Amino acid sequence: MKKLLVTILDIESRLILKKYRPFIVAVTGSVGKTSTKDAIFSVFKGQSIYARKSEKSMNSELGLPLTIIGAPNAWHSLSGWLENIFQGLEAILWHVEYPDCLILEIGADHPGDISRVTRWLKPDIAVITLVSQTPVHVEFFPTPEDVFKEKSALARAVKKGGTLVLFADDEKVMTLAPEALKSGVLVKTYGMNAQADARGSEYAPVYAESQVNQVSVSALVGMSFKLDIEGNSIPITINGAVGSPYVYSLLAAVAAGRARGFAISNIVQGLTDFHAPNGRMNVISGINGSTIIDDSYNSSPDAAESALNTLKSLQCSGHKIAVLGDMLELGKFSSDEHKRIGKLALESADVLITVGQRFKTSFEVSPVDRKIKSFDNSTEASEYVKSVVKAGDIILIKGSQSTRMERVSAALLKEPGRASELLVRQEKEWLEKK
């Protein structure tokens, strides 16, 4: 049934693209796809064009055609899927208002995922973010190199005369440049690398004074950096998110905007409208005067390492607490990577709380070590964290999707009534899952 549905939606997507010919920006990589896609949308939507982006992380074999059609995920509703199919037919048979620009996130869960898509999807701009040494989903590929080859299929799909935007700080990603240039594709780069076309520098967390129980404390509120481009150095401040990976996402958006010909001033204005996607290093007020860094959407070794390094660098008047759920789909790399990330967590946080058997069994801890607590599920972990959080604490929450770490974030919210606004996976279908 699913295979038939994917086939129908794919055919409709091809016909819709052929009819309306929108400008296409496609994003792939192992880390930062969703935040990069959202940053690009923030830049493009302010340019007097009708732009549509992949919602949330809809980058799968169903998510991509649904974005092209403009339909929602119908989950387990047969009538909902039939409605989506009819919506696609409507766009094909009649003339509907259709976006001038599509900003698409493209994932690769299994070998061939991107290669199949690029047989019919030819982006005007393709953006390749960091490709991890041990990426999520590597369990389903022979080697990490095969993951990279699958991601690089998008680079080879760019239209002649189009632009390939590459992450300059990753030597492997930069190996895609020569082939692109030979095929008549322009190349723009972004990163902290001094040679990058859109370069970031002077990243720093941003703090603000607040009152907790009539005591003044310095609370984390966001981040800032300098955008260096074409002889300009422009300060950028983003509230509600933290971590250098966001600098990369915003720089990728700058490079894509320049590739499209947008003025730098307009691009910078678009960056100020950027809202970090939920579940990805969001800075949220927590109970008892604490601060949550909600990174609960998903996890991989590189992403976990980056999040922990961010936690380690922060000023904190209380304790730094890392709540880490298992990292899934790592195959033979699982044990070593959980050991490595567990060790880094102990160096980065005052307290480490783990969720799941992989972390629990991957590194040995003295049973009397009060710095570490291990739980089988996120519900149990939530109750414990609530009991120990105090004013001034910073709590990093991260884990793979199936560990449901957003439940920990929900338990710690200062304003629990805003959970649907602030957190990931708050749809009815997710909340009802065990």
C-alpha cells in the first residue's frame, strides 16, 4: 500500500514540477538540514516571491512529494491520503496558485533514496551541509563513505548554470566542487574557513539579566556572530537558539541568497526573521529558574558532540545537566560512539542523565558515582530531572527520535501550556504513541 502511494505521489510531483517550473533549492547532508532549509526560507520569503518549504523534517520518500503537492501528512487516515492525491490531481488538471520557489529538504535513510529522487528532481541550487564521519542511518549503508556518495548525488543533479553551495569547513564536501565546475555549475561556499564566500566569525552566546526569587541571574537567551561577505562585516544576533551549527545554517542561507542574486541587505533582513526549528538547540525557560537547551528532535555522534561542546562553553550560575537518549541506527559503530559521547558528556556537564540501554551498557560507571543516572525511558528520566533542577541550571536534552526526549523537555517547561508552540512532536499522533 505504501509503495503504491509513493508511486502515485511521485508521478503527481513530477507532473506538477513540469507544469509550474518553480525555482528549486534542495538541501541535504548529515547535520543541520532542517535548520538550513528554514534559514534559506527566511531569506527567500522576503524577496517578493511565493516560497514554500518542507515542513518540519518532511524529507522522506513521502515527505518530499507532499511538499511539492502542498499537502499534509495524513498519518493513518485513508481518507486523508485520498484527499492528498486529489489535491495533486487538481494542481495538474487545473491552474492553481503555485509557489515561485520550493525549498526542499532531502534525506537518505537507505541506499538509493537520493539517487532515485534526482532522476526527476533537478534543483537550481543544491546545498550540501556537513556529512558526518558516523552519520545517522549508517546502519543501513555498507560504510560511511557510501552515505557520502548517496548525499553527493544531489550535487550532481544541479541544473547546468545552477549553483552548488558547499560547506567549506568539511574537506570531503569540498571534493564535490571540481566535478560541479566541470559540468557548468557554479560553486559558492560557506563556513568559518577564511576562504569561504560567506564566512562566519566571532560566534558567542548571548546572555541577559533576569530575576529569579528576587535574585539577579545571567540567563542564556541566544547567540551572535559576524557575517563576513564581499568586504562587509555584519553583526547578526539570533534569539531563542544557541550553538555554532546555527551559524553554518545561516551562512548557507546567505550563500544561497547571493546565488539567487538577492542584495546583502535584504538577505540580512531575512536572517533576522529566522526562527529556529523546534527540538534543535532551542533556548527555553525552564522550571525553578532553569534554562532548557532543547535538542530533542534527533541525535547522531557529530550532532551530540557539537551540542555537548556548546554546553561546555556556556556560563552557568548553577549546574550543567546533560540528558542524553540513545543514538540509534549506528550499526557496528554504536558501542564505540556511545562510549565516546558518554565520556565527552562527563567532561562537559556536572550531571549526566542517560536514557536507554545503549548508553547504559556502553561505558562503565561506578554504581556510587553520583554524577550519572541511567533510566530505561524518557518518562522515568523526566521525573528525576524535575526533582533536581534548581535556579541557574542549564539542561541540555538530546536523543534519537524513538527515545522521545521531548517528554523530558515538556516536563521541565516553565510554561507547559506552550508545549505545542515550543516543542517538537506535539501532534496528536505522536502524543498518543507509547
